[in-house]
Amino acid sequence: MNLSERLNDDMKQAMKSQDKFKLSVIRMVRSSIKNREIDLKRSLDDTEVLDILSREVKQRKDSLQEFEKAGRDDLVSDLAAEIEIISAYLPQQLNEEEIKVIVQQTIQETGASSKAEMGKVMAALMPKVKGRADGKLVNTIVQQFLQ
């Protein structure tokens, strides 16, 4: 079962169980997917759906930080719940130690030795961690290794 089918099944299940919050989150995600399919004039594969899901989580995390700064606890709890629902469709996230191992391997593969070569490292690294790690965290770890 691909991700789109899983989202459809979960949406039907949320309707049956009358879980309005989960239903609305899944509908928002499906809407983003559908808009992208309309733009491309074709169905999306799982990697493209993963990209959309990752983008949705990232947007919500950014908003979450802003709401926390503004003291909007009512919105913070809703966004945290949305992030949790969407994250269930993403692959298991890598922890910091696993990312460090992958970064070290990639630096050795590319032969990078300074921050000037960071772009080369990131270009080789991001396909390896796509959808499984936050880009900001990966960027920070690469900077630490290239100092």
C-alpha cells in the first residue's frame, strides 16, 4: 500500500470514528498532494508524497516556534497534535548519532575538508537522509565536522 492509499484509508477510518481533528489534518495533507498532482498533471509517487509530508511538518514546526514565542498555548497544542499525526506517515527519523555517522562517511566520500566544500557534502548527503532527518540539524552537524 502506497502513502496516498494509506492516507485515503486513514481518512475513511477517521470519518467512521468521527475523529474530526485527524480528519481535517489528513484532508489538509491530501489537498496539498492533490494540488501538486494537478500542477504536474500526473499522480505522485511515494517519494514525492514524502516530500510534501516533510514540507507540511516543517511548516508546522516553524509555526509552532512562532506561536510559542508569542505565548499562544492554544495554537501550540493543536499544531503539536497535527505534527504528530503527519509524522506518523514519515519514515522513522534518524537520531543525532546516526546522522553524525552518515555525515562522516559522506565527508570521507567527497573528500571535503573545509566549509567552502559544504555544498558538495550537502548535495551528496541529502539524498541519503531525505525524509528521515531535519535539514537544519544535518546542516549544523556538517558545519561542526567541517570546522
